[in-house]
Amino acid sequence: MSETCACVEAWFEAFFASHGAPTATDAARLELKRFHCEMVRDEARALARHLELPPRQITLAAVAGLCHDVGRFPQYQRYQTFSDPQSVNHAVLGVQSLNRHGALAGLPERDRTLVRTAIMVHNRHSLPPALASGRDREALTLARIIRDADKLDIVRIMLDHFNRPGEKDPVVFLGQPDIPGRYNPAMLEAIDAGRIGSYADMTSVNDFALLILSWINDMAFPWTRHQFFVRGHAKGLFAQLPELPQLATFKKRYFEYYAPTSS
Ligand SMILES: [Fe+2]
């Protein structure tokens, strides 16, 4: 607890509890995000430790990880969606919530800025050039840690939901239709070109699996890419895709290019 700041943990729990869920489905969706925040906190802390960062930066990774998605609670309460294009930018909403409640008041100003920055950029397609330049090394490292930790835990959530029997939750799958055999070749092109896929190019839940597979191109640390394979995430995502020759070829290419040679 001390490595996350007890006051931030307490605020997080109280803030979550202040967002009522009218139905069991609402409660499950909000709980999914609460648990996701805790998992990203733990992933970010593990990554920061792996990088042998100083204790202060390990604490900041844990704080930013825990708080990165607090905007999801008011977003869902107001709009009943986790889709930013259909509502608001949840990163901005999260930082506004932290500011309004003085949730980071226990941290020095510099550290508050670092945490806010990491949260603000965690859901951007790419990092803003000024941050990516690395002039502020601490800010860049923290932002990268949160983006990597977030990706790893989203894979866990999505695989869990992919593997559940029955209808797919439209809020979790951002309204993508479950149409067997449908996928957008633009997703494969993006991955082959070393890019990440675009949410706007998704046409089905299959594209959601491909989108997540494309994140390998935006994982900043070798540790994260390694975890993606050794935890079976890549394999699990490919298992969701239809059995089509072009996808089988693509899978072979993907593993040959990205899989760590030791796994
Ligand atoms: Fe997020």
C-alpha cells in the first residue's frame, strides 16, 4: 500500500463507490474498470521494478496505473458507454476528476504533473512529439509504462470476454458486431507496416482481436512484448479469429516476426 500512496488508494475506492450502478449489468461493467485500474497499477509497478527505476518512480507508476482510468466511472455514469467517440475523452475526464477532488494533493507538484501527463496520454494513438522527444525523460518513461501496462491488462479483459459463452457485451466490445468471417484487411496492413490499427477501421469483433494484436507495434518495452507472448495472449487472440487461409498465413508471419525466440 505504501508504494502506491495510501491516500490515493483511499480516494480511488471512495470515488468508485460514489458512482452508483442501477442494474447488475452496470455494476459488472463498472467493476470491470475498477479491477482493471488495480491490475494496471500492479502491471505498471512490476514493469517499473523490472526497469530498476528508483523507488519514487515505482510509486508514481503505481499511482498513475491505479488512476489512469478513473474517468471511466463518470463516463459510464453519464453516457452508459466506454466509447470515447460516442461520449467524451475519458483520460481528460479522469484528470479533471483528480484535480477537482485534489486526489493527488499528497504528492509534490512535479510528481502530480508526471502522473497527470501519463494519464492524459495513455489513450492517445501515439505520444505527442514534445513528450516523445524525451527531453523530460521521467515523463516519457512514466507515460510509456502506463501505456504498456494498460495494453497488457486490456488483453486479459478482452480474452476473458472473448472466451465467455453467449452474447458479447456490446459495451465491452464497443458495439462491434459478432459476424463470423468478417474482418478488415486494413488491420493486417497496419500490423505489417509496423503500425497499430485504428478503432475507426474496426468492422467486427474479429477486428477487435486484430487491433489488440497490432498493439505489439506500440509496446515500448521488450518486457511487455515478452509478457504478451509468454502469457499466451498472442495465441489466445489468434484463436478468436476465423479459420481463413489469409489469416493462417498472417499468423505464421506474425509469430515469425514478433515472437521471442526463447518462447
Ligand atoms: Fe483508459
